[in-house]
Amino acid sequence: MLIKILLKYILGYVRITVEGYYIERFINICTTNKILIWNLKREKGVKLYLNVGIQDYFKVIEVAKKLKCKVKIIKKKGVPFALNRYRKRKIFLVSLIIFIIMLCISSTYVWNIEVQVEENLQVDNIIKDLNEAGLEIGKKKDKINIEEVVNKIRLKRNDISWIGINLDGTNAIVKIVKAKEAPELIDEKDYCNIVAKKEGTITKIVAQNGTALVQVGEDVKERTNTNTGDNGRKIYGYEICT
């Protein structure tokens, strides 16, 4: 019984009144013809309140006409009537569904590229290089080969020692570690002198090129001015230990 009533709610039902002198006979005929009616309430002996499914409503009308009873609909309930009640909001519902679909589709694309550089250093033209490597705004995430993008950047740029890319939602987070600048190389053929940064005593001399101007055991003084000799640059091949 409960399952049948639940089914009637899904399909829709109405609450009606049946008014006449043959109420008992009306109920008996509905029961005999297997017309499901429920939640019956009698009033003043000649008026009956009841629920009936919309599929059986017209059968009830026919029975009431034969017994010269009046039928009046009080309420309409169930899923079909609820949907009909909100028919004026169909445009809103359709717009909402379209918006949700568009939102789901847009979440599969990259809409922002955020570059994070260690120690907040500057990396010039990195966005352009990322775009050329295959990471660009408006591209579908499953079309981006992160490993390929990283390899292209590392091959192209000598100023980057490490790069990592993480796709988080619609954001592409690029983390970069800059490579340290290589020291200036000095041509060993150039002549230059060594100066002492601190006061100390010479303990060892390795003179592969040039002439040693000091001897082991001699004291040296600090020289802040490195412009000595011909060019005043440091020279490889001398070692001063303090």
C-alpha cells in the first residue's frame, strides 16, 4: 500500500471532496473497481475528503456522476504539479545548467600562469619561453606535456638550474631556481700580481708561471688596493696561506 501511495506521489495525485447521499456506496464501488483512494475523512455524513491519483481521477468522476455526487479538487500534489509550478523559472534553470556546464568545461583549461622564482629574483622573458614550449593560457590541461615543457626550457636557458611545473585547478604554478653566475675567467697568459687580503706569513709557494717575489717565512701586509703591477688582478698558480 505504501509503495502504491509513493508511486502516486511521483506520478501526481489530487485531494478532492465528494459530496452526496451515497458516500458509502461510492467508497464500495471504488474498492470493487480497485481504484486506490486514501486518507479518507468524512464530514457531516454527506461530504468525503480523499486522495486519488491523477490516473484514477476520471474513473472517480464517472463513479460520482452515476451516484449524482459532486466532485471538487482541493489540492494538487506530486512531482508533475511541482514541476508545473516552476515552469516560469525554466529560463533561470536552463541558464543555471548552462553556467554549471561551462564552469566544468573551463576548469579543464589553464587560465593563469604564476611564476615563482627562488629569492624573488628576476627571470626575463620566461612567460614567452613557456608559451613557446607549450604552456600557455587557454590551453587544455590534458594537452600540456609538463615533462616536455621543462626539458625545452632547461635546454634553451642557461640561467635556470631547476624548473618545476604544477597544474593546480586552472592555475599553472611554475617554480624556478636560477643558476649561479659563473666566475669571470682570466687568461693565464696575462701578467698580474698577487696581493694579500690579510696580514700573515708565507708558508708555501707554488709558482707554476711567473717569478716568485717573496720567500717562504716572509711576512706580508694587507693590501686593500689591488692595482699593483701591470693589471692588479688575481693570478692562478700562487698560493698564500695565513
